[in-house]
Amino acid sequence: MKLQGSCPFQAGIHGVDALHEELRTQGAGVHQGTLPDGSGAWAVTGHEAVRRLLNNPRLSVVKAKSRNGYAGAHLPPALDANLLNMDGEEHRRLRKLAAEAFAPRHHRAQEAIVAETVAELVADLPAAGEIDLMGRLCEPLPARVIGALLGLPREQLGAFRDASALVLRVDSSPGEQDTRTAMVTLMGLVAGVIADKRRAPGDDLLSAWIATRDGPDKLTEDELMSLAFLTIVAGIENVISLTALVLDDVVRNRQHHAREILGEPVEFAKFIRQLINENPPVNYALRRFPTTDLEVNGVTIPRGDTVFLSVRSAHSDPDSAGKADLGFGYGPHYCIGARLAEMQVQHAVRAVLQHYPQLSVTGAREGYQLRLSWQTYALAELRMVAA
């Protein structure tokens, strides 16, 4: 099965799911094809194969392991020292330094920030009529939360948000040059905040990472920049997509979910986690490169070829019931900010439902358009009507 030569997701969400189903059900679930930029790649589908490969040390995320010189989003060299371009001990060391800030002992303080931010945004929503929940809630929520956690200047959040959105647009529109410009812009914004934090540290995550760099177990300058850059882009864009998708699902199926919606906090949290896994904001996990020839379901993928694991296809696989959730990844690259993302979705959904006892979605999901790149599964808008 060949992947489409141009972006296969331009037809809208209905086309995305149809393509994934076709890929998953044909042959061995391992397909060689051509990506939108003309380069060759493999797509692996099916829950068991995707889960297994996400945890396979013979699949590297290090771009230098690419036999064909994979460039991807053309990150500047200063951003190559990031968790998504490291394996093994190097990855474990940096992840340990980064993950401490997301440890359970910090969850209560982080949840207070999330709850306060959601309350402010929901209080500003109109009482009735058509509501732009994407622009009024889904987009500003993670930008404000990440901004508060990192200690970003409130007046610059719009600039951070605009740049982060362009960074992930790795398809043909608006174009490679715009993406690179956005990266340079975002790096400049981050560098400015880092310089300010060095002069006047605060009680925030970025100040803590700066101290870590200057402490016994140092972060290099590039690691510090890459860590902040990745936290901003992933922490904003993925949560926007996830919040919109879950809100759409809950409201669209409100009667079906009535018992879970009215449940106790623990049960409600489990319900939202289930919906998160049913609505992953990505089509494909981060690209990987086999360090040796790799056999998958009887198909040999040559060493160094580019491999994409279809998370969305895996979650729609009938055989996925009761098996490992892959919405935030699996294995050594499991998302360190997963709990923070869940908090935001939980608070946003509950607050919207309480604010609007009568709320409906405008139009069928199949008619929605996607935004960002072919690798993501993100709604371009989310409009609802409150009675």
C-alpha cells in the first residue's frame, strides 16, 4: 500500500480515518510510500505492532541514524539537543532533569494554575448563542498554563503562541521558509526570557532549569534552549488539539456520556483519560530509524529508513480494547507532560459543561477541516451553540 504523494489529509477528518483504516487492514500493516516532501518512508499500523515498536531500542529517534539524511522540520543545530533526538543514556539523563518538574509532588500546584486559568477563560465566554470555543478556550488555555509554569511574560504569550503554531506547520503551507522564520522567532523569544531569568530568577520552571544547568549536573546551553523550545511547542499545540477533540466528543455524545459526566472526580478523570486515548492529537508518532534491518510482521524495513508509527490507526484497531494506551506515547519517550495535559482537558470539559447546561455542536465532525501538518490530527475550529 502506497502512502499518498501529497498530503493525504486535505479532505478533512473523514478522509484521515478512512486512510488509516485502509492502511491497517491491508497486508501486514506495514506500508512503504512517499511523504508530502517527496521522501520515502514506512507507515506501520495496528495496535500491537505500534506498541511494540514504540518500545523497541532498535528503532532510534536520532536523526543521525537516518540512512537517507532525514531533515524533517529542519531544526537549527541549537535545537538538536532535545529529548526527541536522543536515545539511551543521553536521553535518560536529560529526561531525568526535565521530568523532575512534572513529578507528582508538583501536581497540586500545577492543578491550581490550571483550575484558575480555566475559570478565568470560561467566565469570559458569552452566555448564549454561537461560541468560538477554539479561540476563546482551547487555544489560550495551554498558552497561559505553560506561560505561568515557565514564567513567560504575560504580554508576550500571543507571540509565543503564534510562533509555536507556525513551527508545526511542516506541510507545504505556509511553506518551509515561514516555518524556519517561526523557529528563529521563537528561539529569540526564549533566549530573551532565559537572559531575564538569569538576572532575576523566579519561582518557575525555566528558572529551575537554569539553576540545573549551572549546578552539579549541568544542562548545556543547547539543552536548555531545546528543552524550553520543546516544552512550549508541544505543551501548547498538542493540548489545544486534545482539548478541542475531547470537548467535541463529549458534547456531541452528551446523552451517551451522561453517567460519566455526572460522576465523581476520580471516575470523571478516568472517563476523560479514555476519551483522550480515543482522540489522539497525532496521526503518526515521532519518526524513527532502524539501527539494523528490522522485521515487522514479516516485512523487512532496511536499516536507516524513515518509519512512522500510526498512533491514530492503532487506537481505532478493534484489537486495541483493553490494551496499553498510546495517546501520550509508550516506552522511553512517553510524554513527560501527560499528567499536565490531562489536567487541562479535565478542567476545561467539566467547566464548559457546568457553564452551559444546554450546548450543541454545529455541524458533523466529518465536515471539519484540519490544521497544522499532515502528522497531526487537529481541528481548525470548534464552534458550539448554547441555548
